[in-house]
Amino acid sequence: MKEMIVNRVEASGLVSLVLERFYPKEAIKIFDLKDYLFRGLIIREKEFREALKNTDWDEYKNALVAVTCSADAIIPVWAFMLVASYLQPVAKNIVLGDKEKLIETVLLNNINAINVEEYKDKRIVIKGCGEVKIPDSIYLATTAILLPHVKSIMYGEPCSTVPVYKRK
């Protein structure tokens, strides 16, 4: 007699949320102010403005751009603002910080755009341990966003989860 194999995970009604799908797909570029410093120490306004005018901004077209300074220098606020004035018309997103900060910011923006109605009164498993490293802050933000709307939140894989929240 043949017995039917039942997929208990599928039958459980769990909804798996894979945070990797919110990971940025666009090109990621770094704009390093180190290359614009006078003697590797300071920004000189006149030379800085001229250098920015002569920069090929098409390199940043539709990219996610992290603006940083990898040299140990004090950068005036207006320098970041000036860089933003050139990047804004071409880049998809601009963040002050390194690549990790940029990825975290884009992930957070994408998570904040979740349609929570899709998850209303559902049992959610936020998938962990994927191919791509997701910052811990994104798991925290996802939990905070979904919590008021879902029946439960678990972490891990549908076959092996850690309970995080269960509505009473």
C-alpha cells in the first residue's frame, strides 16, 4: 500500500520571508574623497570644485553610491554636500559611509517598503543563513515592521525555527 508523502512545512501555512530578495541589485560604487585631498590632508575649496567639475559622473549613472573618505582627514560638511549635488542627478541613491552602510541603508529602505497587508495575520519565518550576509539591523527592523500585523514571527528555516513572537 502506497502512503502519500505530506509536506508538513507547506501544510503548516508558514510564510517564508527571504531578506536576500531585498538586497540591492544595482551597481555599487564608492566615491572616495581621499583622491581629492590636497597633499592627502585637506580639501582646498577652489581645487576641489575644479576637480569635481572635471569628474566623469557618468560612471555613477543609476548606481548606488557610498561617499566616504578613506584617508584620516577632516572633511568639511559642505564638501559632502557638493559631491551630492553632482551625484544626485545621476546616481540612484547616495549614502555617506562605506559599502556596508550603503547596503544596510538600501536594505532598510526596501524593507520599509514592504506591503504589510501581504503578511497580515500570517505565521512568518524570516529566513536566516542565506547566500548573502544580511546585517543584523535588518532582521531587527523587519521584526519591528511586521510585528503589529502578523500572528507569529520565527527565525531560521521552515523545518527548524526559533520562535521570536507569537500574538496572544
